[in-house]
Amino acid sequence: MYVMEQLASERVRDNLELAEQSRYARRLRMLRRASRMERKAERRMIQAWRRAAELRRKIESLDC
């Protein structure tokens, strides 16, 4: 009986450790995804600023 309890306890401990590792890996994936999305948004914003500046220059050149 003691052996069965010990095996069950080890199994629970292993499952908890595996769950913790899975949570860590999932958090890391989410962080990497968020970082990629942030960089993509920053690139789009810079492109929009450049396009707006280009359009302003064209409009200003038409006004002269």
C-alpha cells in the first residue's frame, strides 16, 4: 500500500512540474507574439508618418 501511495505522490509531483513548465512555455510564446505584433505596429506607424509627410510636402508644393 505504501508503494502505491509513493507512486501516486511522484506522479502528482511530475504532473505539477510538467504543468508549470507548460505554463512557462505558454507565457514565453505569448510574450514573443506580443513583441512581434508590437514591432509590426511600430513599422506601420512609421510608414504612416512617412506617407503623411510625403503627402504634406506634395500639398505644400501645389500651394506655392
